[in-house]
Amino acid sequence: MQKSYLSGLLSEIQKMKERTRQEHTDKEVFDLENDELVLGRNTMWMPTILSNIKQCACLFAVGALHLPGEEGLINVLRKEGYTVEPVK
């Protein structure tokens, strides 16, 4: 299942790169990929995350790029009123 997931994800990334490289600089391509892959997935997963953390204490494992920034999971959860702290 993991192999299939990664294969599909890599295929989508490659398609995006091909579409965007024709019209944009490397920085613009990175920003577009970040918006589409990382921030889009953050938005998609927030209802599930919020639903689960209302029911019980949870640990979510995500890639590092999902955490920082205005639309990163840390900031979005804080905006929702949650305290987010690193686990030591």
C-alpha cells in the first residue's frame, strides 16, 4: 500500500512540475507545488484532525513541511484555540 501511495504521489508531483516549469521560474514552481501539495493537504486534513482531537488525546505524524508558516498545521491549530507544543 505504501509503495502504491508513494508511486501515485511521485507521479502527481512529476505532472505538476511538467505543467508549471514551462511557464514559471524555479521559485514560482516551488511555491506552486508547496501550495498545492502541502497547504492543500493541510486544509483537507484539518476537519479529520479537529474531529479526532475533540474525542481524545492524539499524536499526528506529518512531514516537516506541513508544520511552519501561516497555513501550517501548528498555526492553524493555534488559531482554533489549541496549544501546540513540541514533544521532548
